[in-house]
Amino acid sequence: MENENSEIVGLLLEKGADANAKNCDVFRRCNYLFFNVIERYSNLPPKNDRRLKMIRLLLEMGKADVNATLAEDGSSPLHYAVEKKHNIQIVKELVEHGANVNGKDVYQQTPLYDAASKEIAQYLLQQGADPTIKNGSGETPLEHAKYLMNLGRKNNYDALKFLEDTP
């Protein structure tokens, strides 16, 4: 079924379908379809190669806008992707297709603030993410990670330790 979906999406893109189209719910909240794909495929097991197939299809054939932002919070697809520890391949695909590693959301936070793993944080830094950019509260990514740890959110512990050890 999943393979058939990729084939259908490929056919639609070949015929001119817009990979940057929006879909809206009953409350007229609209998201770019690409965000929905990133969110859905981010939840699949990391060893599942279908995770990347649809994303690559939209990036390469559909020219999906990797720097599009959501109106509600200004998040980009990269902001979404870095939130899951096992998404390093998705993060790499987005960056390789031009995602801005220093793009800010409405809270003035870059994707580095949400890095869920050391591997993701390290990759973002290698690609030019600036660890000194302060968010709207005046915190750096390291200070923000410590704040979250104090609140009991331990999902980014290894990223925090890595940022602490980075000069």
C-alpha cells in the first residue's frame, strides 16, 4: 500500500500537482502538505526506508519548500524533523535541499533548540547552526536545554551534554 502511495504521488507530481499546497481542517487551520508528510513519516521506525522515499519524492520531483513556515508558530519542516531522535536522515535530506539551519520560529528559536539527539545537534553545528543565537527569552540553545531539563523533560539529554561540551 505504501509503495502504491509513492507511485500515486509521483504520478500526481509529474502531472503538475503542487507539493507546496496547503490543506485545511474544519476550523480553517491550514498546513502545508509537506509538513504533514514530515510529521507522519517521522513517526515510522528509523530502519524503514519508506520514511525517506516520500520525502525525497516531494523534495526532488515536487520541489517542496524546505523553508516554508507554519503561520501558527513559524516552524519549518526542519524544526519538526529535529524533534525525533531517529530522524537524522530526514534532517540531512532537508539540509541538503536547502533548509535553513538558523531559521527562526515565532519564539526566535532555531532548529538547534529542539535537537533531540547529540547526532542531530552535531550535524546542525557542522552545517553552520549558530549556538549563540538567543531566543525571544534571551536564552541560547544550551541555556534553553538546561531549562527544559529542570522542568523534567529529559528527551534531549544527550544533545544537552553535547552542547555543554562544545566550545
